[in-house]
Amino acid sequence: MSKRAVTAAGAALALALAATGCSGSSHRRPASAALTPTSSTTSTSLSPTSTAGPTTTAVPASLAATGAPVPPPPDRGATPAVAPGGSVALGVRPTRIVLAWPEAFVLGEATAGHFDVARVDLPTLAVGARVTLAGTPVGAGVSTGGLYVVAGGAGGATSTLSRLDPTSLAVQTQVALAGRGSQVVARTDGVYVAPGTTLERRDPVTLAARASLPMPAHDDAPDLAADPRATTLWVVLPATDPPLTLVEVDLGAFRVLRSRRDLGGVRGGSVSAVLDGVWVGFPTGTQSTAVKIRATDGTTVATFQGAMPNSAAYTVSGSRLWFSGGRAAGLGCADVTTGAVAGTSQVAPEASPFVADTHVAVLGDPAGAVRLLVPTDACR
């Protein structure tokens, strides 16, 4: 596999062909191929899921950048994070994006008690399938078993968990959940949700409950994340006092290892799992921050080293902690170990749902589309 360097600003970026996974003639995976989730996204309350590690830093020629790298906002350094890579119109405002290269699954804003789920083929910039579900979008996750979507019930109705075929988006199984719903972590060993007072492990095919674990009191939808390489799951529980509780769960024994209630903030947060711990992002009242918590003992080992607004969102992919904070703060990446910012670009007027990996960053456009951004060398 070869990779050409990004050219100087003002010239179009020439990006190498991917040796595997995608070609100029076909980007559909074989029916037997495993669907590998690379991350999930959120606006202020939605959470990312870590990658299983970058498999390549090459970008398909069909996803070549359409212009020079986007410069950073003022006072945000000199290294651009991304270059423009096109957009895909959806006709609905995205509220959550789940990335499973070479596809992104986009949940749209609810209208009249329903919302759309769209599968976007990223190299061809095309919508491959679309389905409408009842309720409001709350959480989504993808694994080899399918696409799993949690929808909140309209008008206080029961929330639901649905398993969709990842290609056609046909609903294969649907079950009712207690409570208002939560983010979803989908793994081969189970599908995890925390819709009410417990964390639930459900069968990936039937969605039947297999085990449950009591969670601390909270008053809003929890955020969940787990690195596919680890046996630890992290839960952030939003409440008024304390504003968030972080719970670390051993998935092998299905028990709580430890919890923290002292991270601060003003209310709620999101989690992005890595192999040796988790990044927790939360608003502080005047801005937001993210801290890395170590899995072995629950201590804080790093802090994101950049000023971001309360609405900022964070997501992890491979060796990068990605962040999005709107036009003034920019969208960029930081070192996943230290939190040091590596690159930033001024790409959006507001913090939007987004997700990123070594191939592409996908940013929700409030006008009803998703924007594709090609990472520069600094963010791959």
C-alpha cells in the first residue's frame, strides 16, 4: 500500500489508493464480510466509541480531497486537521452518526414522531438505503450482528431497541425498553443499553435480556462506550447532583469495578473508550474539557489541552482524540495519550454530530446533509 504526501496549500490533495477494503470500481462489502465499527458520534450528549485500532492510513482515490487543507481558526495553531472531501444531502438534520468504514449510518432529527436512518456509502458519496422509525433518536451502535438503534417513545411512550440489517436497513427485531433509552454498545458478546435503572446485556440476535446490573441514580439518558479490544465498558450517568457519575464495568464478570462522582462539570458528559481507559468529555459552565481515566485504577492521567465551548463534542479513533467546537474553536485532533492538540481546522459554524477515523471525518450539517472531511497527515 502506498501513500502520497499532501501537497502545499492552494493545490488539490493527491491521496493514495487503498490496497484493501475499497477500490475505484466497487465499495460494497461482500455479504460475508465483517462489519467493523470504527467510532460513533454525538452532539453534546452523544458519545463516541473507540476504534479497534487503525488498519490503514491510506485514503481511497474516490474520496480525494476537493481542495487545500482548511486552515485553523485564529489563535489555534498553524497545522490544519482536514481538507474538504464533499457532502451528501439527506434532507434532514443529522443527530447521530455511526461510522463503520466504508459506510456511515446517520440518524436524522425527529419530525411528527418519526425519524430517518440512512446508510451513506462514503467513497461514492451516495445514500445506499433509508428507513423511517417511530419515536425520537437516542442511541445507535453497529457490530457484525447488525445496526442497533434506540428510539425514545413519543409523549412518554415506551422506548424501543431495534436491530436493523446493516445493508438494507430492514428492521429484523424490535423490543420495548424500560425508561427513556440510552446510547448503545454493540459487541459480539452482547448488546448493551442502560435505558432505566440498570445496565442491560441483550442477545445480539433476539435482543432478549440476558443480564442486568443496577446503576446509580440519574435523570437523563446515559452514555456508554467500550473499546472492542477490551473487556471494560464505561457508563456516564447524568444528573443534577453530582452532574455526572462515571461507572467502569467488567464485562467478563458483569460487575461494577469502580465509579467516580468527582469529575465536576455542570451536567452530564460523554465517554470515548480506548484500550487502557476512557476519555470523558463534559461542560464546565464556561467551557468544556475532556479527561482520560485509566482503567487499572480509575485515576485521571491526561487532560485535553485546548479551550473549547460547553457544546464541544469529543470522539476517539485510533491514535487520535477528535474534537469539534464550532467555528471559533474548530474541529481537529489531539494525541489520544496526552491530549496535546495536533491539528485544527475551521470547518463549521457550530458543534455538530461528527465522527472520524483514519480515512475520513464525517460532520453533520444543520442544513440537512453530512460533510466529508479528509484528515491531513497530522490527524492520521
